[in-house]
Amino acid sequence: MTGATKTRRRRPILIALATLGALVLGAVALYRFVPPPQTWLMTTRLVQGEGRDYRWRSLDDISPRLVEAVIASEDATFCAHHGFDMKAIEKALQNNARTEKRGRGRIRGGSTISQQTAKNVFLWPGRDWIRKGLEAGYTVLIETTWGKRRIMEVYLNVAEWGPGVYGAEAAAQHWYGKSAADLTPREAARLAAILPSPRRYQAASPGPYVRRRASRIQAAMGTVRNDGLNACVSR
């Protein structure tokens, strides 16, 4: 086989890879300025018959208390890391190894808000290694091109906060009958408290677990504010 023949055979593969790369970069660049119209999870839930309440709001129209709450509960080093919190990942791996050895306990994740945003916007639900690898790549891209404020804005707008409920505005209306701009510290803490399992827990009439978790989050919100852990998204 000649070199020219090999080149001709590789050309369609190279073109396909270049096209895929251009689509990925194009989507990342577009969503830097335009709200994502739909996510994999929204589509999946919609097909399952859950409906879709998705109301985009600028970060300026979302209570700063909710920003503080999700940083306190989900990613305390959000403004300091570059997409990955290696200490959190290491702790999660150690905890999960102990949980697997004991055969009981709760599996923990070490994903940052940046990683969760990349997953929610661009990828399908799941824990397979292919998806995790793509998630890492998208995380690097959005950290490089979007910046922290945009990542937080997108995260708060696409996160699932109940069956068929997506984003801070829909969540605030669903659980409290008010705008996301008007959330109180306690309401924000309770919304953040149900984020790991929004289909299992309720924010408006929470049980003991959510109340305890929300109380800890609300206490930590003061630290986020006073120590400037939200500085990268503040104006």
C-alpha cells in the first residue's frame, strides 16, 4: 500500500474528527453568550413524561444568597480552582473505597460546579468512563473560555431542582411561588440542600435530613460571603 493510498483512507477520518472538534468548540463558544436551549437530561425527562419548566434568568436576577448557598454546599473552592478540586476527588475516592469495603454507606462525588455544568449542558446522564473523560475535556474548555461568572450563571439555570423543574427561577416558583431574585437565605439554603437528590427531597416542606443540611449550609453561607469565596461571581 502506497503512502498516497494510506493518506486517502485516513482523510475521511481526519475530516470527521475535525468536524466534530469544530462542533464542540462552536457549541462551547455559542453558550458563552446564548442560553442553552435544551440539555440531555431535560430531553430524557420530557420523553419520560415529566414536563419541562425551564426559565432562563441572568445571574443579576438571581439572589446572591443562592450563589452563596451552592458554593457553600457544592464547591467551596469554586473561585480558587481551575475546574477540578483534587483534594475533594481524593477524599471522595477514599470514602467510596471504605463504603465499598463495608458494603454500606453513601457514595460521594468530588465533582466541582464547573464539572457539573459541563456534564449538565453537553453530556448525557451516567457515570461511565467515556462520559467522565468528555466531562473533563468540556470542563477545561468552559473554564478557559467562559469564566467563573458565566459558569455559575449557566449552572444555576440548568440544574435540576425537581421533576421537570430546571434552573433557579423555575425552582423558586415551584417551591416557594416567588422569583429567584427574592429568595431568602433560608430558602436558598434549602434549595441548595436538595441539589444532590432533587427528585427525592423537597425544599418547601423539608424533612429532618434537608432541614439539618440546610441549617449547615446557611451557617456556611456567612463564611462564603465574609471570606470572599464568592468573589469571582460578585459585582
